Amino acid sequence: MVNILKRIFGEKKNEITVRDVAALLAAIVTPAVHVVKTTAISRSHFGGIPNLPQGIAWPERNGKKLGFLARLSLPEIHSAHSIDWLPDSGALLFFYDMEEQPWGYDPEDRGSSVVLHVPDIPMADSLHLETEDGDSILPHQNLAFRRIDVSPSWERESVRALELNSKEDDLYFERTESVFQGEPKHQVSGFPSPVQGDQMELECQLVTNGLYCGNPSGYEDPRAEALKPGASNWRLLFQFDTDDDLDVMWGDCGTIYYWVEEHAARRGDFQNTWLVLQCG
């Protein structure tokens, strides 16, 4: 009778074993700083005006001012999590050509994004909330910072080596998303949240050395092999997500990523930062 029932209903399939994904990821997650909007007084903010120090001009490209995106106070970042390759003092100002929104795969995109390292403002409430000459594109929004632990994307070898099954994959993606608590993925340091592909460090290394990466030609160029080791020097400086509250969208619901070489950031040099835009 048992054999007849087995033939009719089939053998019971083995249940998929689900491992403790949080424990598996514990060895490969890395700290980062989530940038969140706040109503509290802060030296850091999206939009508004940058409060440029006297003698420092607003960055321009082709005779037009770049859009000012954010001012991030380094001491405020470090109060959430100390990032050893970022300077302890000052603030970082982020600018971008918001009209053209270059993707960053072309060496000709140089100058479309700029990061300035400037002295921090002495008092948080000294910020001017009014715009100057219509230069402000994004509304002024104060910012706060909190430490999070971010996971590498599934494209990275450390995740592929875990050989996650389908149920574990679901738990992995759930954990990856949950750290942002439903807020936009604005982030300093750590692993990026890629929209298209997770090889931005290599893209930055090749493009800043003159190779076009809008198609495979740059990656297949004879010079690429010698340049590849330098990709490991690039760090995620600032990830700026699409944000409905700010009425800002990068491409089609995409994200922009500012990258910097660690040795340059350690000495406070942000002249060679590079921006990559990704969208669906």
C-alpha cells in the first residue's frame, strides 16, 4: 500500500536546508554611514547653498555652474562611525552637472562632478537657508548620520563563494535592503548598492587613466591589464540615491556614486574623485 501511494503521489521532496544567512554574512559585511534627512540642527545638508569659503569659486563646466548637491561635515560623519581614510576635520561639498547627468564612463566627463574639501562652518545655525542668485537646485535639507553594516553585492566573489540557495538568496536581499530602514540609500563609505553592475572601482581606474568604458573597448584595451591592480585603491566616498523628497532622480530611478582613491583621501586631496551614474 505504501509503495502504491508513493507511485500515485510521488516521493516527498527533500526540504531545502536554509543556513543562518546573517551568520554567513557576518564575516564579509563592512561598516558604512547611512545619510538620513533630519529636522535637527546640523552642519550637513542636501541642497541649499554650499557656504563656500572666501576665495573659492563655485565649480563650473563649460561656463555654467554645476549643481550643488550636498555638504557633509566630516566630524559629524566620524561621530557616527570613524572612517580612517577620511580627514578628521572640514567638510566635503559635492557638485554635479545635473542638466547633462554624465554617466562617468567617458574620460571626457572630467569636470562634470567636483568634490571640494573646505573648512567646516563654525556654527550649525549659521547656514543661510535662502538661495543665492537662483543657484540652488535642491531644497535645503539637514542631514544626520548613523552607522550601518552593508553587505557586498551578489556579484562579488565573497558572496558567490557562499553558494546561497534560492531561499538564502531571498534572506540575503532582505537583509541587504533592511539596513536602510526603507529610506533612500544615501551612504558614505562601505560597499555600494549597484543598480547595473558592481565593477565601479575598475571603471573609475580605467576611465581616470584615459580609457573609454561605455563599451567593452576600454576593458579590452592592452593598457587595461596593467591598470587593473589600481582598482583596489578606490573607495566609495558618497552614494546619492534617487530621492522623491528632494524631487531628484538620477537617470531612470538610478543612483550616483562618488569614488576616490584612498591614498588621496587620506591626505585631503579630492581633485581626482570620479562619479559614476547607474540606472535601470
